[in-house]
Amino acid sequence: MTTAIMSKKQDKKDRKAKVSMAAKHDRHVLYQESVQCVEAEIDFVDETFKDLRGRHAELIREDFCGTCNTSCEWTRRRPTNRAICVDFDAEVLEWGRKNNISILPEAAQNRLTVVQDDVLTVRTDPVDAVLAMNFSYFCFKTRDQLRAYFKGVRDSLIDDGILFMDCYGGYEACQDIVEERKIDRKFKYVWEQDDFDPISNTLRCYIHFNFKDGSKMKRAFSYEWRMWSLPEIRELLAEAGFSRSTVYWEGAEEDSEEGNGVFEPVDRTENDPSWVAYIVAER
């Protein structure tokens, strides 16, 4: 074997060896592993709807659905569960079809409908519940926009339907910070709040992923949101015609005061530097 051929083979080996961990990973997989906990989310929706209505919800609509991960979990729960997934991003919807929906049992796949459309204008069959999770509705930056979204959601619900949203805040939410969290010893999830404008309440933030070999997936996800407060959201829900909205606050572990994953309805609570809550709006 000539020296030239040996050199080419070695170059190929070197190139393969130099492929970073960041280059090998899929940002959507990393997001699902580090940000979403669809099992707990669906537990809350399922149990809260049953508590409020005395029956199980069957048909939900997942707005800003992204990879349809939450809807897939919903259809897995019971053979009567159906879901409509709505998002305007064709690329992420296609990823969800290939990687999440395709691995469901065929019967469950048939109970899930994907709609590429704008959540502000989409029209679907009346549903028991609409889910707007991961703070995605923060993309609406004016009261008129958010009120219009809530009105559209209300019109899409059955007579006693419910809108489920999450929300986050606290005084740390308005600070320029970088937080890291290890995910199963495989990689680090990095949340960066890059810039906050107190005049418009606009926050620019990013998600990065760091790996053991030192490689990084910078700005895997980027967001520019208006930081809506709980009173603003609840006022706009009322203006949109919802009969009642309730804040569900997370409890804390006695020993560490860390969140315990149990959300209960509250009218008043203690201030917290950083919090996540659910808002449950009844039609």
C-alpha cells in the first residue's frame, strides 16, 4: 500500500475522530430531554380537567405544538384520547411526524391530527381543552394580540372547555443570567437570559447545549418574548370572555424548599425569585 493511500485513510479516520459531540446530536432531541416533561404535564391536565368537570377530557388541541411531543403522550394515555397539533413551522412539524408520531402504535397515530397554521387564525373542531405550554404565547407582544389569541381559543372550546397554560416569572426573570443544568450526565442544558428591556418588557433569551468533549451547540433555540405578568394574563382572559381563571402554584419540599412538582390552586402566595405556574382558564 502506497504512502499516499495510507495517508488518505488516516485523514478519513482523523476527520471521523474529530466530529464533535455537538455535531452528532439533534437539537430537538436535546430539547425534549432537557426542557419538556410531557408525562407530568399531561398528568396535570388530565387530573385537573377531571377535578373541574367530573369527566375525562378526550379531544385536546396543542397550540405551538412543535414536535407534537405532548400530544403523543396524550394519545398514549387512553384509547379514547385524540389530539390536534397546531404550529406554523413546517420543519419542526415534519421532525415530529418522523421522530415522535411515527413510533406511536398505529391506532394512536390515527387519533392525532397535525395542522400547519397560525394559532391566531386556525379553525378546528371544538375541543375539550387547549394547551399552550412552554410559555410560547409570550411571542405575542401586545394586549390586542394576546386578547385575540384568547378569544380564538375560547371560540374553539366546547361549552365547558378549558385552556391550560404555563407561565414563569419572578424578579430573576428580568435579569441577565446564565444557568446550567446537567442532564443525565450526558450534556449540559444552558439557559441564557441575554437582554431585558423594562420599557417593553421584552426578553431575549437562548438555549445552548454543552458536551463533555468541550463542544457546544450555541443558540440551539432563540426566543424574544414579552414577559407577561399573571394579573395581565388573567385580565386579558376575562376580557376575552373566559368565566374564570385560576393560578396553580407549585409546592416546595420541606427540607430544601425546591419545587415538589405538585401544583395547587392559590389566591395569594409568597414572592419567589424564580417560579413556574399553571393558569387554568374555564370557558
